[in-house]
Amino acid sequence: SRADISDIRATLREMVSETMGARPVYIWLYDPATKCYTTNIEEVEPGLRKICADHPFAATLKENLSPFQSDDMPGVGGKGVRDVFTTTGTVLCSPLVADHEVIGFILQGPDQSSQPYIKDDFDILKAVTTQAAVQIKNIILAQELMGAKEIDAFNRISSFLMHDLKNLTNSLSLISQNARHNIDNP
């Protein structure tokens, strides 16, 4: 029911933290302007507050549209991904997927009860993150639609104004032409 992305972000962070018993919980969202995933959480190291699309972590997100653990990253290819987990002190990533598009992701720390995450945890995370991702995507699309409507309204007003200005300049042009021919004839 949230209508603002920052509200969804805060609610999602709290929900995952309480439901999964995880600390910490960090959320990144994709910014199309910078082509990076960004977070506004101060506890995250400044170098990781922005993860660009060419980072190995972003590639891993697109390959795994389901939650995955840091232990699942094999070999050299997983080094960049493991570095993100290690630096943030997290062990589990849940992509935020809406219509096969990764619009963000959640990194969460280990379960406070020291129990490993199980399949049921992954299933509930997938359900929660999909719902949140769809809501975020709907808000983004609504904002884009409002922007397009504002541009359309501006274009309509501009065209009316230009039409009126054109009519006014035509009238002034006719008056000035008439004045040149008839200036001597009162």
C-alpha cells in the first residue's frame, strides 16, 4: 500500500530483518541515469554504495533471478561477488525482479539464531522481493507517465501560445504594411 519508493525500501528492510532474523539488511535499487545500483544506507562502505552494471555482482544478479548465498559463488568468477558479501558482512542476496528485470537487490546478514538459511527462507524471500519489486516498478512507471503527461500539457500550452503569437504578429505585419502605403492618406 506504500506509494513512495523510500517507504517501500524502509518497510522491506524492516520486514526482511524481522521475518528472517537477519542483521544487517541493505537494499540497492537500479538508477537508469547512472546505470548503477545504489543504496542510501550510511553503514555501507562508500565504495559499495554504487555498484555499476559492469560489476561482476550485477552480472550475477542477472544470471540468478532467485536468492543466492555467498557460498554459492565458485572460483575466480565469484571473487567480485564474494568481495561484496565480505565487505558488507552479508551472506545472502535476494534480487528484486519485476517482469524479468532486476530493479534492485537486498543483501542480508546471517540469521541471528545462527541457523543456516533453508529452502523455505529462499521461497519466502522470493515472494516478498517479487511483490516489492512489482510495487517499485509500478511507482517508477507511474512517475514516468506523470512526467510524460506534464510534457504533453506543456507542449499543448506552447502550441496554443505560438498560434496566438503567430496571429498577433500577422495582424501587426498587416498594419505596418498598410501604414507604409497609406501613411500620407489620413
